Amino acid sequence: QVQLQESGGGSVQSGGSLRLSCAVSGTGYTYNNYCMGWFREAPGKEREGVAVTGSDGGTGYAESVKGRFTISRDNAKNTLYLQMNNLTPEDTAVYYCVASRSSGACSFTPTWYNYWGQGTQVTVSS
């Protein structure tokens, strides 16, 4: 079983920054072999992919966060990060860490991911 534990959420003012972390634990899952990413869900909106990263270190971002968010992974620590800069109220959402058992090109489709964290709230005030 694989567990994903997010941390780092909170409340900031517009223009501020936060860094989310996701610790991966469990057996039978080689962390650095598969796609991982971050999704978010805002009230009244569908869950959307924010950023993904593959086993080769490649990354992908939603258009709405390009240039502001950076996804990275520390394979030695089995930890995934999301650095969020220049936050706006539109970034307010619950952010989820996700992990897949698929390699290759990483998807922004929620059903493509096998494991989800419990979510961490990010609130940006104007």
C-alpha cells in the first residue's frame, strides 16, 4: 500500500508564496519510476491537474500556473514538492498529491493516477 502525505498548505495574501510537500511511503512502489503530480479542487469546480513530473524529471504545467509554480522531486527523500509563487485568489483550492503506476508521458487526467493524498488547503486572500 502506498501513502501520500501532503503538508505546507495555509493562508497567504495575493502575491505570496507557499511550498507544498508530499511524503511518499509504503511498500511495493518504487517512487522514482513513475509519474507524480499535484491536482487541485476549488469549491464548485472540477478537479484539475496543476503540475506533473515523470521518472525522467520532465515536467508539465497547467497554463494557469506556468511561470508561477514549480514541481520538483527529491528521490533520496521520496518527497514531491510544489513551489507556488505569485499566488492569486484563483489559486485557492484543496491541493492533492498524486502518484501513478504508469511511466512515460504523464497525464493531467485524474483517473490516470492510482494514489491520492488527503489534500491540503491553500487559501489566497486579495
